[in-house]
Amino acid sequence: MAQRGRAAAPQPSWQRRLRRFGYAGRPHSDVRDRLVPPYPEPDTRLWATLGASPAAADRLARWTGWAGPLLVALFAGLLRFWNLSSPNKVIFDETYYAKDAWSLLELGYEGTWPAKGANEQILADPQRIPLSDAAGYVVHPPVGKWAIAVGEQLFGLTPFGWRFMVALLGTLSVLMICRIGRRLFRSTFLGCLAGTLLAVDGLHFVMSRTALLDLVLMFFILAAFGCLLVDRDAARARLAAALPVGPDGVARPDAEIAARLKLGLRPWRIAAGVCLGLACGTKWSGLYVLAVFGLMTWLWDVGARRTAGARSGYLAAGRRDLPWAFLSLVPVAIGTYVASWAGWFANSGTYSEKTGWQHSGYFRHWAESPKPGGGGYSDDGAFSWLLNPLRSLWHYEREVYDFHVGLDDPHIYESNPWSWLVQSRPVSYFYESPAAGVDGCPDGAKGKCAREVLALGTPLLWWAACFAVLYLLYRWALRRDWRAGAILAGIVGGYLPWFLYQDRTIFSFYAVAFVPFLCLAVAMMVGALLGPPRATETRRVLGAIGAGSLVLLIFWNFVYFFPIYTGQAIPMDEWQARMWLDTWV
């Protein structure tokens, strides 16, 4: 039985040397501050200088925790919704997802469209929508398409309609990362910096203005990360509240409490399971993030119980937290994923001996259909209404898996994941060469202009992120900074699995799933450049110059490439000047 109220053990010398590296290595006399580091008191000097009373200055300073992120999100939203319907075309894979989303609205499942001419009929005036109720074979789950369908329900089957929800989710993801960064770094400034970097990343910007699934996937991954981060603080706060407090008002570790305390219901972790289920229901690559985040949240519990005094954090968290972590994430994610197929389940269609099953989704009645070589129908009596649709869905998913792993058709814009971080092979979603005086090309242009929508991350941001990732590896491996480990977990879950499929046809825009974590990494590196609060004035000034220069260069880089992110017509020589690498053409 551990003695309560004992003095905290002295820290090893290597930990004492970490005091200059933020709060992660700083010793605390009260273990509660180590479990849940407090937010710094907001600085009221700016508001006081502007003439606010002390009480008003304090209120305004506290509001910056939300006001700052909301302003950054407003900036991101204005960028993303500006001229959203341009190009007034069906660009790149919008030809699949915009039409599948409309089909879900009309039929509840994906129907079929003519192989030729459908896009032209949709964009024509008057519009004609050549949708057939014959089941269409699709290779991605329905969540992302349902998200796109919300915008189409509001604004019709138009470029603005099918891009609306993606732009909204892109804007909300900027707000989320501001708040996530604030909680992660205990700094409103660094949180808003991470959000601002995401707002001006070219890949995130283009994906927020294009009706593809990957931005939706990114949104749910980021939402799950935020939920787990809130859960981490909430669980640690419960653990801290249960620790004994000495006569001096200081809480100290207790081995028995740390090992045995039940943390109760953890709704934020369940919410993370729902978000991860929605991510998997958008694209299957969310499965890898589910695995990585599941391990991450349990390791956080290990660290919490060890900090609270448990002799073996792994044993204590394995007994008390691991089963509930699994149940909160995996079954919840599976249930959410299956529920996302509700439209496919609900539209069972009609059957006749002459035509078979009609007006239902692809493979919806596979389990009840005759099998090759005989075998008749699958009938489980009273439970056939439940088991047959599930068998059919399983068969469908197995067929889709075979399609994905066998997809190796060459594509002009395919790329290897080794090249993604340096953005060496971006994907062109749209390209036209209008003549002078046509489609925005200046009348005095010499020759033709170029209009392009290029899914290119802001180069200086991504190249800076390469160094930031190395810095985070150092912080995590050698300084035991959990914040670095958390950001790296998001990168690992969204990036590393693609190295298993290097022979498959894959594209660099898949990297949008982990670009928020790259922005967090750069923000953390900028914080290190600025220096710790106790640094000398010279160190802080030099750090501010370096960090400010980096951020301004990233802003300039985004502005410079803005025309080729938005499909604006620019003279051909200006377009060529923006092709910094031959592989961008």
C-alpha cells in the first residue's frame, strides 16, 4: 500500500535539463498540473492599451480563445466560398461523386448514368438529368457522397451545389484545428497559427473547392483526433481529482488510486469512435487511422496512470482502460459504418421471375440470388431479413477490396508516396487554353492563356513541414514530448499505409487526409523558433524574425499560386513561371 502525502521524488538530471523546452519536461510540485497542464492566464495588455477597463480587458482576453479561431475560420471560409462555382464544369473525379451523391438523394443507392454526354446534359440549360434506377457498381462507401448530397439538396445538381458541403467542411476543419492546436499547445496563438497555415495550404484549399471524398475523410479524421484530445484532458482531470491532497494543498501521486480508479463513461472517446466510423464510411483508408488512434489513446492512458503514481502504467491501463477503449472505438466505428449503408439496406426493390431484382442497390440481394454452379437461395428462416443483407454487404465489400488491391492501371498523374511530402507530382483537375478575350484571358495577351486547377500543396509550407516532421521525431523520441507523438500519430495513420500499395495507382492528393497534422507540426516548430518565455530578449527577437519570415513566405507562396488553384486565366508565360518543377506539368 503506497503512502499518501509523501513528497514528490526528485527528478533525474536529464529531466531537469528539459525545463527550457516548454511544459512537457518542466517539473511541477503538484501532480495535477502534470496531468492537466493549466492554460496560461490571457494577456490583457493589448486591450488595456486600447483603453478597456481591467474587467473588460480580462473578458476580451478570455474571449480570444474562441474569437481568434472564429476569425481564422472566417478568413478560410471567404477564400473557399469565393467564386466556388468556377470552373463551371465537372472537373476530375467530380464526374463520379457529384452524380453518385445525386443518385443517393433520388434513389437511396447509386444508380447508373450514360457513359457519354451525362455531364453536358447536367450543365446544359435547360438541365436534363439522365439518371437510371439500374444499380451502379461503386467502389467507395456512401458517407462522403451523402455529405456532398446535402449541398445538392440545397442548391441543386450544379457546380456550386456539389461543392458547397466540401467547402463548408473545409472551413470547419480550419476552425477545429485552431481549437485543437490551442488545447494541444496550451497557446491560442499557436493554435490560430496552425489554422491559418491550413487555410493557406493549396492542397487543402483546392480539395475544399472540389467534390471529392478525401476532404470529407480528412474532416472526420481531424474531428476524431479532437474528440480524443478532449477525452484525454477529461480523463486526466478525473484522475487528478481523485488523488490525495496534503495539508499544503499539493496533490501527490498515489499508486493504489492510479492503478484502481475507474474513469467512468467517456463520451468523447465514443464520439471519436463515431467519427472514425464515418471516416471509414467515406474511404477505407480510415481503418488505418482507427488502428493508430486506438493505440494512441490507450498509450495516453498508460502515461496518465504512470504520472498519477501507478507502479506499472501498462498493467494499470491494460486492466482499467484497454477494454473500454476498444469497445468505445472499434464496435462503435463498425456500427457507424454499417449504419452508413442505411439507404442501400432500406431500398430492397422489387422482384419478378422475369427481370429479377430491380430498384435496389448493387449486390443488395446477392445472398438470396442463385449462385454459380447451383446452390439455390440463402434462407435462414426468421433471421433471413437480417442475415441476408449483411451477407450481401460482405460480399460487395469483398468485391470492392479485390478491385482496389488490383487497381494498377497507369495514370498520367499517379505518384509514389515517397514524393508526396515534397509535392513533386500534383494532380491537374482542370486545364483549358482560352484565346485572348475568352473566359477571362486578357484581350492583349500574346497567344493563348492557361486556366488550371492544380491540386498542389503550398510548396514552402510542405517543404517546411519536412523539417518540422524531423523536429517532432526528435521531440518525441529524445524529449518524450507527447504533443509531438500525437501529431506524428496523425501523420502515420494518414500517410505510412500508402507505402504498402506502391504498385497500386495512387495520387498525391490523398495526402490531404494528414495535411492538418503537418500544419500542427509547422506550428510547433515555429513555437520552438520563437523560443521559450524565459529566453533572452535577443533570442526572442531573432526567433520572431525567423518565424515571422517563414510564415510570410508561406503566405506569399499561396498568393502566388492562387491563380492556378482557382482556374483563373493567366498568360501562358505566367503559368509557365509557376511550374517550378518539370513534374508539375
